[in-house]
Amino acid sequence: MSAPSSEPDNELALVFAADEAYAMPLAVTLHSALSHLDLACRPGVYVLDVGVCDTSRAHVVDVARAARDNASVTWLPVAEEPLAGLSGGPDRTAEAARAAYSRLLIPGLLPAHTRRGVYLDSDVLIRGDISPLFTLSLGDAAVGASREFLIHSTEDEMSGVRGHRPARPYLNAGVLVFDVPAWTDAKITERALSFARDNTPPWLDQDALNAALDKWHDIGPEWNLQVGAFRTAFPASAFPLAGRYADPQRLYRSAAVLHFTGGNPWDPRCNSRGTSAWVWYLLRLRWYSPTQSVGWTLHWLRVRLTFGLAAKARRLRRSLKRAG
């Protein structure tokens, strides 16, 4: 049997996005994705650049090469014009809104020969081979995604699409599989950005994408396990999909992708499951020098301990108050 080709498959694209604040998390996501990817799967690697500095870009390239021999990264610049007139509302800065909505441009920025793309947010940790996403059938849909754990339907109260479109399942945009020609033919980018300009939805690009899609293919929760809504013990009503799983803990253990929707794992105050695994991955990645790693880790542990003790104290006070 011949060895897998080292040349990328020009029809496949593995896509990320980041600004400077997310350069380090991007490195974790990118390395964890490439290091688990089947060697026979050779997608082109692209990063939507919404403000990554030259030093961080060089570091990300080094991370990619450490994860896979001869890996290269193509940076996709974002033009200002397509995003004109978009606002993040009172809760988001203009820069945050631009970074979010720029993700809707990705299919149009990829090379013309690209057939299938897989997009990963920079706050995910890959724990398994995601190559099946490149061959997964999407049926007659242009997009595959996992359902949002906290918003069951486009008509839910938290949905920014409520009242604008017929009720349908609501997707989470942290992991997307997309058919590039089908996306282009359906004018999804144009429709999503038009909705965003007219409505300023609270969930930005995620709401806009849910508004633009008439249908999408459910790839299952194991490809986007949103750990912010996932607790060790929870009632079936804790989030809409909980009742679908007889053994939620087995789902957690088998999930290929952990999505840190409950807080950023590099923030010591984050108490989502998988946070320690993410930090351990970062330290093994050598994004920081040994001295920097020690300083970063000590700060993370110190704040985490302080925050944890404060949380326990609050719970104790509430318990004593109820008992009294």
C-alpha cells in the first residue's frame, strides 16, 4: 500500500478564523484538529484573518507544521465593503461584530475549486478524527451543523430569528460543514448579511445564518458538544436536547469536538467540563516559552483557586440563609 500523498486535496478546506485576541486559542484548535486528522485526509488549511499580528501568524504556522509534516496555512484577508452597515448592537463592539460576521464570507473567499469546507471556531478542542465531516452526505442541504443546546427552535425566546422565519431547528455555528457550490448558488452569504443589517440580531452571525438557511443537515452533537450547557448532572429539561441521550456522560466521553460555549477555557473562571484538558493541551503545544508557561499557569491556577473558593463561600452562605 502506498503512503498517503502529502499534497493537499484542492477540493477540501479546513477553515478557522481569529483576531489577535484569539490567536493563541486558534493555535490549540488548529493543532488538535490536524494532529487527530486521518493522514489520508489532506484538506487545504485556511485562516480567516481579522487582525492577527505577524508574530502570531508565524507562530500559528509553526504550530501547524508541528502538528503535521509539510502543513501550510493560507491566510484569508477580510475586505471592509461586504461588512459595511453591520452593527453588534449595544452589547458588542464594532470590532467584535466585524469578526463575527466575517465568518459568513468564508465560502466566497476560498479558491474556486473548493467543493467541501469544514469550519471550526477557535474555542473548540478536537479530541478525535474529523475527516468523516469531509465526506458526510448533506443530502440536499448546503450546510451541516449541530443543534444549539440552549435554543431548540428559531421561535424560542432566545433566538434572534423569532418572528422572522417559519419555526425550524436552530443550529450552532461553532462547527460547520458546507458545500461551497450549493452555498454560493443559494446566496447564503448575501441573505445572512441582509438579515443582519435589517435586524441586528443578538447572536450575530449565528442568528443570521439560521435566518438565511431554509434547511440544514443535523450532523449530531458529538461533532459540536457545547460544554457550557453540559453538566455532570442535569435534569432532562436543562437544555432541549438532553432528553435525546440515555447516557449523557457517554456522549461527553465519545464527543470528537468540545465547544466551550460556557466561557473561554483560558479564563481561570471558566468551570465548564474539559477546561483542564484544554489547558494541558495548550501547555504541551509550547505556544509560550518555558518561563512564560510557568507564569501563565501559576496565574491561571491562582485566579481559578480564588474564584473557586469565592463560589463555595457564596453557596455556603445561601445554604445557611435557607437553613436559618
